[in-house]
Amino acid sequence: MHEMAICESIMQVMEDQAKQQDFQHVSALRLEIGPFAGVELEALRFSFDVVTRGTLAEGCQLEVIETEARAWCLPCAKDFHVDERFDPCPDCGSYQMQVTAGEELRIKDMEVN
């Protein structure tokens, strides 16, 4: 379950920021996660609760913002929403595309005190 490792990395970022910015507690954390990030959201939520116990983020409210997947078609230069990584372009039917959004896994912001 790599979600545990992801949460441990997030915890490390929060601890590093607490030292740099001199805060004691993280009360809320917002993550942006794309559909192609390969993250199981329920496993992430469970892992987050486990990893934050007894830390500066204990009781932290985790909010996940699910982003949209987008791609750019190389032949017709159209930008479009994509449900699956290998969907064809809705305009020309080409499979030659570059995914431009949907692989995100990042901390958007956090509330601290």
C-alpha cells in the first residue's frame, strides 16, 4: 500500500514547514489529486489517520480535491477532457495525445496555528 508512504512524505513536509514557519499544529490539509495519480482515496484517508496520530497533525481535517484529467491532441491541437488515459480525441479520433492534467498529487494548502 503506497498510500502509507505518500502520507509519511506529506507528514515530513508538514514537519519541515512547522520548523521553517514556526507553527505548532496543522488543523486542515487540502490535497489535489488527479485521476491518473494512482492513489486509492480510501486507503489514503486511512493511512493519513494512522500516520498523523501523536503528531502535530493529529485530528487534522483532510480534504481531497479531485482534479480533472485533460489531454492535448497532437494532430489537431485540441485540448480536451479525458476519462481514460488512452481515450481517442473527440474531434479527430486520434490516439496521439499528451496528458496535460490529471497526474497531480500535491499539497494545495494547510491551515496551521
